[in-house]
Amino acid sequence: MKKKMLLFFIILFLLKPTGLEELSPILNSFMNVFRLISMILILLLYILNLKNKRVRLNKYIILIFIIEVLSIICCLYNKQSCYNAIVYWQGILSLMLLAEIELKNILDFIRILIAVLGTYVLINFLYILFIYDYINYNTIFILGKKNMIILYVFPFIYFLLHLYSVTKNGKKSIFLILMILISLFSIYVTSSATSIFACAILFVYFIFQNNALINRVLTKITAKKILYIIFTFFLLIIVFEIQKYFSFLIKILGKDLTFTGRTFIWNRVIQLIRANPFGYGWNSSVPDVVSLLNWNETLSIGHAHNYILNLVYKAGIITAIVFVIYLFGIAKRIDTCSNRKLSSLMKITFFIFLLLAMFESYPTNCICLFFICYIFINNNYTYKKD
């Protein structure tokens, strides 16, 4: 019990809500100190387990470590502080190392993750109810602003379904559905269409997971094919802007084919990458982007609104290539999963993650990176054949 409580608080500090920085600077500083302590503690514990051969160093950890080192080198080359790059990638690495240490107790570890994420989601939900009459476009929530909430809600829903598929054997759970509804309501209030769409896919799959047609399609398509499809979309939409040839659809669908101004950001980032493909540093904003509110002004954007572009812009093309290799490794592990239901859930989740990465790029992506990496690659330790 003491060990579980310790793990709970360690993960609680590692997944510190982004909204605290503005809502409670004192509490944010307090949690930052304990986040650092947690990272150091996990690293020391992992080294000890590695020395005693209780864990083995695998290539996924090495790949993330390489990405962290390359990000730090890019910061140093551009004479920037390495703090944000270290905190970001070491946070991801810490969660991966912790999961590796807890490999033999992976189901208990998932339950602790659910408890941590559930605690934050519930606190954020209560905060939403408290300020409901004052919510507007610029509202900062406990879990952050607008789309950032999905990076807690999405893995929370995934872990709930993931554990449910193992322990409940298909029986509907009132608690499970209630928590999912609270999660969907939380992202609905933020008016994030991306978040609602992504989480709704998981929820719909949960309802129709026994449908023969859906299972037939998910059995035939592989995670690698999903990755190829998303990369094709990446090239067509972001690089070649194929959507501009379908401008006639604007009147029919009433949609913005710039994806709420994202194409302006992507174009500017691509220009900057061509000028310097080796990165501008982790703390760099994207300058001179056409304003999303006033087309006659320009402004700076904190990130590229696409994970790969953001990685190339901030840490260089070599770093992005390493990350793509990492993604293909994850896809390979998904395709080797022997449990049909789990494999289908992982493919759906992998697709959603890649779709999110097409349009967003937030620091708390570490949560998504973590669960995709370690719950997926260790599935053979956890699950039996269907």
C-alpha cells in the first residue's frame, strides 16, 4: 500500500497540470520542485534495477534518450536555456523508466495511472462547474487551456477502456461510462472540436467493439498502414496543401479549409525549416505568422500546430527522423499483439494519436507518448490470446 501511494504521488507530480502555472503560481512552483525530485528518484531507481539486471535497457528508451540529447544540443547551439527541453523529454523518459520498473505489476501500474489521471480530471470537472457562468474562449482550466485538456482526458479514457477490456470481459461498467461522460463533458465545455472528435472515436468504438464489420476492417488494416496513411495526409495537406483545390467545398460544408488558420502557421514553419533544417532551439516561437484574428497583422506562435513540424523546427530534422523511427517501432509492436480486442483498441488509439499530432503540438504530449510506448510494447507480458 505504501509503495502504491508513493507511485501515485510520483506520477501526480510528473503529470502536473499545465493550468496551475497561471491559476496558482505558488502551487505550481511547489509541484515543480517535487517533479524534479521524482525524476531524479526514478532515474536512480532505474539505474539500480539495471545494475541488478531486474530490467533491461531497450531500444525505445534509447531512442527517446537520443531525442532528448539532440534537443539539448540544439538549444546549446542556439544559445538557449536547456530547461524546457530537459523537463519535457526527461518527463517522458521518467514515465517510460517507471513503467519498465513496474513491468511485472503492469496492471496495478495502469490502475495507479487511472487514479492519477482520474483525480486531475475530476478536479478539473469540479472547477468547470464552479466557474461555468464565466467560461469563454480564453478561459484557463486546471488542466490548461482549450485543447491541452485532451492530453489528460484522452489517455484517461484509453486506460479506462484498456483495463476494462482485461478485467470486465465485456461487461458494461456504470463507473466506466460515468467517468467517460465526465471526460467528454469536460472537453465539450472547452469548445475544442479536435478533442471532442478524438475522444468520441474511442467512446464509439467502445460501444460497437463487437461489431463484425468493424472487427473485420481492424483485423485487415495494420498499424504500419495507419502510419503510412497519416504520413500521406501530412504530405498532401501540410506540404502540398491539396485542400486548396477543394475550395468549392467551403460554401457547401461551411468549413474553413485553413484548419482555423493552421495552414498559415505550417507555411511559415516550412519556410523557416528550409532556411535552417537543423533547428532553432526548444524555446523558439514561430515568428511573423499571419494573425488568426486580423489578417493585416503578424504575430509569434509558440509551436507549429503539428508535432513533426514542431520537432523539426525546434530540434532539427535528425531529431524528427529518430522520432519517426520510434513511431514505426511502436507500430510494429501493435501489429504483433496477439489479443484481437486489444490490438483493435490499440490501432484505433494509435490512429487518434497520429491525427492529434497532425493538428496539435503541446508539451503534455508526453502522456500520449508514454502510454503508446509502454502499454503497447509490453502487451505480451500482460495479455493472453483472445
